[in-house]
Amino acid sequence: MSRQTAIPKSSVHYHLHRENQRHQFPESVFWDSEAGQNFLKRLITSAIYTFGVKGGVGAGRIEEFMRKLRIQTHVGISESSIYRQMKAIELSILKYKELRELDLADQATNQLEHLEVVLGLDETWLDTMLLVCQELSSGYLFLKSQKINEIQKAGGINSRKA
């Protein structure tokens, strides 16, 4: 095989030896396929996100779970590598949140430029005067009750009794 591929005999031997080590379990052949590699990536990321980030499970416990799945021959699942992945996922979530908030702020700014509000104002008396403002297109209500020592001055400016 070394002559056919023009690869040194020691390299061929090394790769064959590593392949034999990886294929210790019946499912190992699947892990070597493209579909198996994609599945492992989804499995590891999902486990770290679900159990580590959302569930508060430590990296050591996730490593134990991965070892029970017998994927350590195909994936580096040390406690430190899992911890690094947890931190990377957390940073990605925070970055997404920041970008989403900026996008929402931009959308709100753009919508304010085209905002049309139709207001209806009235006052009603229950025990005290209650000012009512309704946005007529949505039906949203704004209520304001007058404070005990608040006096309405001419021109709509509030003041307090001394």
C-alpha cells in the first residue's frame, strides 16, 4: 500500500493503527462517515447547550455522559474542551442578543418615523378625577389619576401644594 500511494511505510502503518483504535465499537464505522461526523457535531453541541448552558450541569458530568456514549475515540471530549465549548456557546448567545437588540432598536426608530397615532382623551370622576387616554387604532389605554395634593394649573403644568 505504501508503494501504491507514495506515502512512507511508517505513515501508512500509523494511520492503519489509528483506524483500528477508532473502530473498537460496532458504531465506530458510522462515526467515521460524513453523516456520523455531522451527527456527532449536533449531539455534542446539543448536549452542551441543553445540559450545560440551560441546565447548569458541569463539564465533568457532560464528559461522563459522552464517555458512556463511547464517542471518545472520534471526538475530543475532555472536561476542559467541553467547558471551552460551553463558554463559546454562551458568548454566541450574548452576541446574538446584542445584535437582535440593535436590530429591534433600528426597527423601532424606522417605525417611529412612520408612526401614526390616533388619540382620544377624556376625564372621568370615580372617587377622584381620572384622566383617560386611548390610542384608538389599537385600543391601548393610558390612565392617570390625580394625586391628592396635585393642582392643575392653567396651561397643563402640574404643581404641588406647599
